[in-house]
Amino acid sequence: MPSRKRASSSPEDGNGAAVLIAAQSGRALAAAARRAGYVPLVADLFADADTRAIAADVERVPGGLSCGLRRVAVIAALEQLADRSPVAPIGVVAGPGFEDRPGHLAAIAARFALLGASGATVKRVKSPDGFAAACAARGLPHPALAMAGGGTGWLVKRRGGAGGSHVRPHGGGPAPAGHYLQAQVAGDPLSVTVVSDGSAAVSIGWCRQLVAPTPAQPFRFGGLVGGIAPPPPAAEIEAAARTLALDLGVVGLSSLDVIVGPGGWWVIELNPRPGASLDVLDGNGTENAVSLFGAHVAAVRGLGLPPPPVEGGSIRTSLVAFAGRPVRAVPAVDWPGWVADRPGTGDAIPAGAPIATALAAADTEQEAVALVRWRAAQIEEMVGGNPE
């Protein structure tokens, strides 16, 4: 039902406009929204101390990373946030957590303005066969897919999966239900972020992916290095990212994951929403730094695209600190400014779960990565780890 509240103004540049955010973790989106002049209202699984400090209002959605976001709970949380807001939110920006549940996005769009890719678009993008066909139609290199394989060189992936935790080497035989096989290719895992308005797209910047492997999850996502020098085939890959976003109907921010190796490059997948690059690409210290959240909302609402950003600025990194063993109760910690996604005092954190995110910046990629790895290790020491 349409809200009778006064709508907040100037959505193209924030200016105090209220905006709803729905994601597994909404902290990065909330921080980017604040930087762009918006008032974020967040519904996520954690409602951590960091998010509460950044957002104007937060509603914790029942659930967890294993079961994901539940449709009824997400809608209820968004409605509560909208009801409590003194001005009507301009809409909902959806972050990570909806890749395998496009129906949730359709349900959100039935109640609010959805500021991003529709449920139908996400379903199309995250269909392995559909995405492979989109790549083939443009002659883009994409690893082979299969439902069964008898040898090595294949990865098992969950349909609609994100974050790398669902990816593992295939041991032979048919793919489990809800999964598929993709040929493994060697090289550096990189991504390029673009913003599109449905008729044109602009490249924003490059990231290198950092993995946080475990024996059971060898490809678990760890973080990003943003602002890196583009690889030699950058022009081709950026054109591919823009083309796929437009062909598949993605509006707003998206990122194309690629593998770049000595034998060439391969398109892996398209992430049709704002993601982890917000922490490392949102403004790059140059004169025409792009506000990613502002660019996302403006593109979705047909208010134009930003000019291509100037390369330069420091190298920025993010890295998730995972609990090596259970933390029964997070102690009172005077968190440094470089810690994001901070847990609350007394929170319990299971082994293998994320504690917080370390952020760092330096003049070179090597220095930035070394610093962020040290900081992530410091986070685990700060909270301790008590055996069960």
C-alpha cells in the first residue's frame, strides 16, 4: 500500500533521502549510503554494532548464513523500518543474500520501489545455462558446464551461490541436486565493477579477490583489493562486463568475476547487485571520485551515469576475519577505526563464522595486502577464542 508519508527529497544525490537496505549484511551498503548523503534503514541478519552506529534504524532479520534470508521475515523487517521512518523511504536497495531467492526480490518489489535488478533479472543472471548462453551469444570465453564428470578439472557449484563457500573440487559422478559442474581454469581471480541504466554502462574499477580457504571450503571469499592496475586485456573485459549487464537487463551496480591467466581470460559470473567493492572502490581519492551508492540509485532511477573515474589514489583492501575457534562471548573491545562489521559485546561467534572485517590502505598492493592480513589476525586476537 502506498505510504502517505512525505517522501524525502533529491534521491539522485542523497540530501537526506531515506532508503531501505536489505542484505545478509547491510553495513557496507549503509556506510556507502551515508557517504552519498542518504539516511540508511537496514534489515539484515546481524544488526551488528557497526551497522547500528551507521544506520538511522536497524531491524535484525531472524535466520543465519546457513539458511539465508527468509521472505516473510525480510518483508516484515522492511515494513517495520518504513513505518518507523519519519519520511517515506525512496525504495529498497538489495545487497548480497538474494542470489538464490529471486522470489524474495519480487515480493519486495510488490511492496516497495526496488532500486536494483528485478527478481526476474537475478534469476536470469544466476541461471548457469542462461548465463553461459549470454556469453556464447557475444563470443565471450566462459568455462564449460556439465551435470556430470568423470575426471579432475571440474568444480562443483551451487545454483545461485555466492561468496565462494559453496565451491569445491569435483570428485567424480553427477552433480548433487541444486548444483552444477564448471570446468576449472587457472589464473588470477579479478572483478570489474560497472554501473548501468538499462541503455548504457560505465566501468568503475578493478579488484583482486582474496580467498580465505579452509579444507572444506577452499574457495571461500575473504576480501578484495581495490583500485588495482587493470590487467592487459582490461578493455575487452570491461566491454564484456558492460555488454552482459545490458544484455541481461541489470540496472545499477554489478560486478563481473573473471579469471585472468597466461592462457587468456574467462568470464566466471556476473553479480547483479552492489557488493563488497563498496568498501574498496567507493571514491578513490581522485578529483572525480565516484560515489557508488549515489551512482547506483541514480542509474536505477534513470537520472544518468557518472563519468568514468580517473585511475589513481591509494590501494584499498578489505579482509574478513573468521573465528578459528568458538568465541563464547565477545569481550568489551575498543575497536580501532579500521575494523568494520563489529560484533557487539557478549555476542557468541561459532568457529568458522565471520568476526569482523579489516580495512587497510597503502601506496602499493603488496603493502596493502600485508597490512590488512595483519589487521585481520589482530581482530581474532582481540576477541579471543574459547574452546567449547
